[in-house]
Amino acid sequence: MAPLKHPKQEHFCLEYFKSGNAAAAATLAGYSVRSIRSIASELLKKPNIQKRLNELRQKAERDSIMSATERKQRLSEIGRAKIPDFVGEDGIKVDKNSPNAGAVAEVTTRTRLFRKTGEAVNITSFKLHSPIQAISELNKMEGIYSEKIDINISLIPVLNNVIVQFTQLFLQVNQVDDPEQRKELFGMQFKQLLEKTFPDLPKEGEK
């Protein structure tokens, strides 16, 4: 993104971007005051000026959004912060120079009045953002979690049907008294059930 070659046009773009007032921007850029409104209107119609203003808007948007590195740095502040960072011999001290200052969520001060002496004492307390939450967010950004198991939802009805049929098969076969016959019958019918439900499965002996 390079400035416009014409200095007055570039000056106009910068001033207009700041104020949104075309006439004032044209005046500050050095254009003739006599016909400043028509000049300003003509400037805004120029393609190169429209393009330049759009570039300035996009840059402002990019600069206003935290980068991934900035987000990680802020989360790291929260994750690293400890109470001793803000508590010393003189009590609680929280300011922009405090280590890991971004971890502070809230600072409150209340006045307590002692009845016996009538002395008023200011009591300051503070609250930190959750370091566990910050570490969790960092882990998500870095992908430091166990691999997800993807489940094909379309298979769920099929699997449910297999479970139902398997249960029915078990109940039927279980009525046979002889253990060997029961085992043989179960194996045969279970094989038929699998072949019927999953016809694309390789048959025995196939590769």
C-alpha cells in the first residue's frame, strides 16, 4: 500500500480519513477555497482516491484487531500471573508497570471505619482472570489436545439396527440346550447378519 503520487491528493485522503469532512480535508490539502465543495466532490469520485481511502480503512481494521501473537501474549500473561506479582511490603499495587498486568480482572477499593477510634482505612482488593481458562485457550490455539474421533453420523442408525438384531439373535440361540450346537448356530447366523448389513465387507478368504 503506497501513498498516492500526487502529494495534495494523498494529503486530502489522509485528512478525509481522519475527519470524514471532504471540504475541510480539501482545504487542509491546499486546494482553492473558492470552489472547495465542488473540488472535494470531484476528488471523492476519482478511482485512485477511492482506492486509497479503501486501503486506509482496511489498514485501520487490521491494526485494530489483535494478531494471533498478541492474543497468545495476553493469554500467557494471564496464565503466568501470580498473586505475589501485585502484593508487596507496602500492600497491593496494580498499575501498567506491574508484571503480567493483563491478568488483572478487577480492582476494588472500599473504606472501612473503625468504631472505637473513628479511623477510616481504605482496603484494596483485586481479582485475577482464570489462569486455567487462559491455558486451556492457549492449548486450543496450539492444537495441544488428544486427537478427535470422527464419527460418521449416518452409520448410527445402521449400528443401532445391528445391536437390536444381535440381541434378538442371542436370545433365540440361547434357547438351544446343547453348548456346541448353540455356538455353531450363533456363529453361522451372526455371519449372515454381518453379510446382510454390510454387503461390501470382504468375504472370508478374500483380500
